[in-house]
Amino acid sequence: MIKHLFKMIANRKKKNFFLLLQLFISFLALFFFVGMNLKKFSYYFKPLNYDHEDIWVVDVDMASVPEERRLELSKLIQQKLQDIKEVEAVSRTNTVPFHHWGEEEKIEYNKQVSKVRAFGVDERYKEVLGLKLIKGRWFEAGDFTLHTQPIVVTRDMAEREFKDQDPLGKKLLLNGKPAVVVGVSDTFRENVSAIAEPGFFFPLQGYASQFILKSPRVGDIQLMDEQVRKAVMPISTDALPIRQNISLSLLKKYAHKLDYLQLTIAFVVLGFLVLNVFLGVSGMFSYNISQRRAEVGLRVAMGAKPSDILKQFLGETVILTTLGIAPGILVALHLIIIQYFAPYMDTYYGVLGIIISAVFLYLLMLSCAVYPSLKASRIQPATALHED
């Protein structure tokens, strides 16, 4: 039976070529969409490993302040914010979740150069955000005077760079300058949908225009806004506009809205693709089967049952789908093996994307073929042969 179906498909290879091409393109498009979004979706269920409920973010614009005065003003602003009665702790930083992330940096270890994320923070950053340390310690104010810069690496960076070795005390080069690992933190992500990137925290020695505050009164937005402005505005005769004065929880909501917008656009594009494939394939099946009425009538006249006709057309559909997506599966496997989409798609989610895409196309093709096949199975042989 299968050999016979292959022979019939081969005899109609010119008519089936565009269908096979459409299946190939559709499979790759589905694979890219599913594979790239599965891993991102999984991150919604993983912990951030830091607190965001009781955190307030202040971002001050120092563009009009002379370069030589920025560090002094930065420290003064931190002190004034710390003096607010409702504030428990303040940290100066250039890394604020959901708002401003760290910079890409090159490190060298064992003569191997790799790229990681560098998070410039002060000694109170861990306390404010409630970061989790796996081992070692956080750097302290006294560490800033060391010739070798102390750093705290994230768990994924420690696993990638040091493998099974203990990372504590390991030395590496940052822009040609020595650094020593004093601690290991848990993974650190920009937001709930972001992929964790290997990185490290280093002591921020320059000025910072961003501050994070820990306070139990973050829910009282009006109070926090007024207190922050009262603390910051009188500090300098230079204009110090506040660009951000908001809770971290609200920044998280804004980040979610952007994620939802991107996901909605992706689903609209995917829906348009699926609808076009469904309409095109349904029309093609209806036309092809209508051209084979005489063949169906002859088979029925020779004793074929309606179920035999239905099985034949559905069998052809399964084989056509297999032939169409097989090259796409080979391309997808090759891209997974060479890690072309890393870190946005790994082997597990890539293979899962292939399976989901293939099953979806099989179901789509069968749903397109069922109605025309049922119509064909009910053709009366006398009518079909007479029309022919």
C-alpha cells in the first residue's frame, strides 16, 4: 500500500512540488517561532533571585554637571536619599533590573577570551536587592583599595569558565587588569522573560546617576516621589532633573507590556502564516481530488469501499507532509548541532520545537485533507465515469 502511494505521488511530482515547497518553508518558520519562544516562555516560571517588591528606582540626569563634580554629587545624592526616614538602604549602580542592564565585557582566563556581562555596583547592592550568594562573600568598601579588583561572578559564569573547579580565589583579566573572584551569586536576569547571561559584579568606583532604594513604603507612590524630590532637588545649583522616580514593580509591569506586545505581533504573524497555509492547501486538495474523480469512480466500481478511498487520500497526505518537512528537519537539526541560535535556543528546546512543528503540520495537513477526502469517498462510480 505504501509503495503504491509513493508511486502515485511520484507520478504527480510536478503538481506536488509547490505543496512540498510550501511545507518546507512553513516548517522552518514554525520551528524558528516555537524554538525561539519556548525557552523564553520557560523563564517566566524561574525565580529572579532578587527582590523587586520593596525597591524604588531613582535615575538622575547629570548631563549638565561638570565631569569632575559628578562623583561628588553622586555620593551626596546617595547620602541624602539614605537620610529619608522611610528608606532602609540605598545603592549606587549602573545596573537596574527592568530599566538599565550591565555592559558587555571581555574577560581572559587561561588564555581564553570570552564575553560576559559586567555589573557595576557598590557594596550595598546585594543588601538592597536581596541577592543570593552561593559561596564566598560580597566585596566591601575596604576592597576598593586593592590592586587586584574583587569581583562576584554569577553561577552560570562560574560553571562556564571554571567548570568543576572552585571559583573562589581564581584570577582573571578584565581589560588587561587583574581581578580575583571573592564570591559566587545565583544567576542574574534583567527581567522575567530574559535569558540569564553569564556575568560578574564589580565595585563601582566612578559616579553613578542611578540609585535603588529599599523601603517598606514603596506602595505609597506619592509619599516616595515627594520625599525623593525633596532630598535631591536642593543638592546642587545645577539642574538635576529626575528621569525616573518609580517603584521597581511598576518598571516590571512596563517590561511585561512590551513582552506581551512582541508576543502578540509574533502570534499575529504566525496566525497569518497558518491561515494562508490552510486555505492554500485546502484549495489544492479540493482541486486535485476533483481532477481524480474518474480514478476514484473506477476504484469504487472495482469494489473499493469508501473507507479505502479515505485511507488512500489521507495516506497520501501523510506521505506528502513527511516529504515536505523532512528537509526542514535536517536543516533544523544542523542549526541545533552548531548552536546557531545560542543562547536563545538550546538542544532541548530545539528538538522540542522540531517535534511540535512537525506534529502541528501533520494535524494541519490532515484537517485540510479530511473534507475533500470524505467527498471523494462518496462519489458514485457511474456519475464519475459519465462526467469523465
